[in-house]
Amino acid sequence: MDYVSALVPPVVMAVFFIGLIVTIVKTQGGANKSKEDAVVDAALARAESARQASPDIKA
């Protein structure tokens, strides 16, 4: 019975991990995809403009 108690924690973690991955994949895209993409694009544009505004910093 020691093997059962040794295998239960990894199996439980694997099941939860698979569930997490399935949830992430299912929630990609959808109605909010364009809104999420716009937020990311705006953040990248702000970071790029801040990097270009600092001439002393070498990238």
C-alpha cells in the first residue's frame, strides 16, 4: 500500500494541472479577445515610447 500513497500526490497534481491547461485553452479568444489584444498593444506602445524617450539608456 506504500506505492498507492506514493502515487496519489503526483496523480492529483497532474489532474489539476491538466484541468488548468484545459481552462486556459478554452478561455483564449472569445468575445473579449479584441479588447485584451488592444490592452496588450497599448502597454507595448507605452513601453516602447518610454524606452525611446530615454536617450541615455542603451537597449
